[in-house]
Amino acid sequence: MKKLLIEWKHFDKNGVTCKRCSQTGNNLSDVIKQLKDKYISDGIEIKFQETKLSESRMAESNQILINGVLLENLIPGAKSGENYCNSCSDLIDDPKGCHCRTVNQGEAIYEDIPIDLIKQAIKNYLNKERRSMKIQVLGSGCATCKKLYELTQEAVKQLNLEEKVEYITDVSKIIEMGVMSSPVLAVNDKPVSVGSVPDMEKIKSLLTKGIVNTEVKKSECSCGGKCC
């Protein structure tokens, strides 16, 4: 099962954080609750890590990292910024005022990171981390084979995949896969269903497993994601 590590960094002073960070934490908690069961069924386990920062690291406060990648690096047109934070100024008793980081997208300035933006970043990360699958339906051209082909096309559509389903009626290709009956549903040249027409939910499950198995593994850096 693939692990999706979501790290939230925020300033903490004696167990208290600022209002904007606190709201980001609440939003992040809601997102994880909403997505946890869905992603487990897709073969993805969400892990959460809270990193409390000292005053010397306040510039990193309110960062969200997804497997070491900053949220704003996963959102088109987004970048980090900063503005005055009354709450943090009170926490550190700084008469000059404290400026904390924001996430900016176009004219929008997010002091706390909203639920929709977090979800979008997670979705974009997962889409970026996988390469295209090769999806094939092989058969003799009979009605049963065509039905599997049509169901597989619909499953791809329902899963919002960009892949095309290839329909092959060359029996020699089936034999090359080491199977002797049809129809065959193959993902990345490996048969995942042979000799029957699974229902829609089963086909979607088989394709979802294919997505997980074709994910590109990120190279790991000894910094633990701190260089992002």
C-alpha cells in the first residue's frame, strides 16, 4: 500500500499556536477525515505528521507538505507570501509586529489554507506521481468481448482517467500473454481478468490497483523533504 505523508508545520509556544495556523490545522483534519476511507480503498494510506516550530523557524510556519512537496508547488499559479499576523505578534510579544507566511493564488491571499486548496494539492500530487497505464481488452471479437471493452471504457471515464482502452482481436496476442481463454482485461501487458466479464465496480477496482502499481517512485533525499 502506498503511503501519503501529509506534514503540517506551525509555530507553537507553550502549546498555543496562532489563529490562522489553528484554522489550517482544522481544515487539514477535515480533509484527512473525508479522504482517509476513500484512499484506503484505492490502496493509498494517509499518514499525518504535525511539526511544531520554535520562534527561530517561524518563516516555515503554516506550511503543508505532501510527501515532502510544498502545497503551493502543487497548485497552478500559487506561491508563498507573507503579511502581518496580529495573533503571532501577540504570542511573541513583538511590538514591531510579526509577518507570517500566506499562500497566494492570483489575487487571492490565503492566511489559513482552505479545504478545497488542500484537496486540490493532494489530487494534483497523485496525478503527477503516476505514469500512464496501458489498458487492453483482448478477445475474438465476440459479443462478450465487446461488452468487456465497452464496460472498461466506461470505467475509465468514471475514474476520470486519460488513458485509452485498446481493443485487440488478434488471438496470437492472447496466447503470448500465457492465457488460453477470452475475453482478457490486461493492465500494463499483464492479464488481470480472464474468461469472464467482471461488473463495473470490479473493473474499476482492477484499474485503480493498476494506478497504484504504476506510480513513479520519488527519489528520497537525506534532508527528509526540508530542501523543498
